[in-house]
Amino acid sequence: MPIPGLPEPSIRLALLALAAGLAACAGGNDPQKQLKTLQSWQASVSLTTDAVHRGWAPRRYGAQLRDRASAALNESRKAPPKAASPSALDELRRAERELAERIDTLGRAVAP
């Protein structure tokens, strides 16, 4: 059932795919870029969780995105930016914790 003000489900799925693709960009040694990457993954995971709950996206897609987001989170944790200040590192760690929580929520949404 369409919701006023929201795009049709097929358009939403295309937007989710685009968001996931953008989130896949690596942060590298730039703390701001890495933070933006984590925030992008947070948004992608949240959108996908909502889409799975509403039946707009299949659980299989949600599971695939969960796995990719988990890989990105692990990569971020393994390779913190070398030029980051202590406050930037704190912000990155908060973003990583938030992403981990959202991944857990998505994992529950796609569980059989």
C-alpha cells in the first residue's frame, strides 16, 4: 500500500541499492571521510530494516546488506585513520557502536 509522500516500493528499493553502493566507499586515512562512510552505512541499514519490516524488501536483500555493513564496520575497526585527533577517534568509535546496534536490529528483522 503506497504511503503518501513516499516513493513507490520499487523506487525505494532502487534508493536503498544506491545508498548501499555509496556506503561501500572506504574511509581511508581521512577521519571525516571514514565518519561519513559509517554514517552512510547507518542510514542504509536503517532504511533496509524499515523496508524489510514493511515488506518492501526481501529478507534476503536485508541479510546481504547486513553482511556488507558488518564487513565495512570490521574494516573501520581494523584501520582507524592515522591522522585522527583523539576527539575524531571518539566520534568514529561512537559511529561504529551506532552502526553495530543498527546491524543487530537488521539481523533480527531478517532472522527466519
